[in-house]
Amino acid sequence: MKIHIHARNADLAEDFRAIVEEKLNSMERFSVTIDRVEVEILHEANPRQGKNSHRVILTSHGSGPLIKSEAASFNDVAAFDSAIKSFMLQIRKIHERTKAHNRDTLRTRKSAG
């Protein structure tokens, strides 16, 4: 999975790229096909928007489903944490829908075989 980080009017934390790569690479366990994830960070310069001054938008691209998640918080890492929770929930739902739910129990398999 390729990760593209775009920062617009924002200075990123030093370890932000490492945090993003670690959390997004952990999503591969759900076996949902995602070729590329774009992470866009927007900073609002208005001081009255202090609590929601950083906005993070996550967008997936590829042959799999389109997943988009957005969150705003007081800094870029906190906004990313909120956005990744929503992103993970969407991936988990897609994974659950595609999973084969075989309803046979062990008891019916033994008696049929």
C-alpha cells in the first residue's frame, strides 16, 4: 500500500509520517484491496477555530472500495487518530461483508460425513 501525505498550510509533527505508516499498514490484516491512501492535512489559520484547527482527510484509491474518512482536532496527530478510527470501522465492515460465513456446526459435519 502506498501512502501519500499532503500538508496544506500546516507544519507536521516530526513523527507524524511514522505514525501514519504504522497505523495504515496495520489495516492490511483485513485483506481489503487498497492500492493507495491519500492523507491530506489542512490547517485553519483562524484563531477562533483553535479546537478544530487541523483537519485530516483519508481517502483510499485502488481496485477495492472507495473509503473516505475525515476528522478535525487541535493538532494533526489527534485529528489523524480520530480519522483512522472511522477508516478502520469502514474497512472492518467491508471485511465482514466479504467473509464467508459457513453456518455448519461441528455436530452436523460429523453426522453428514
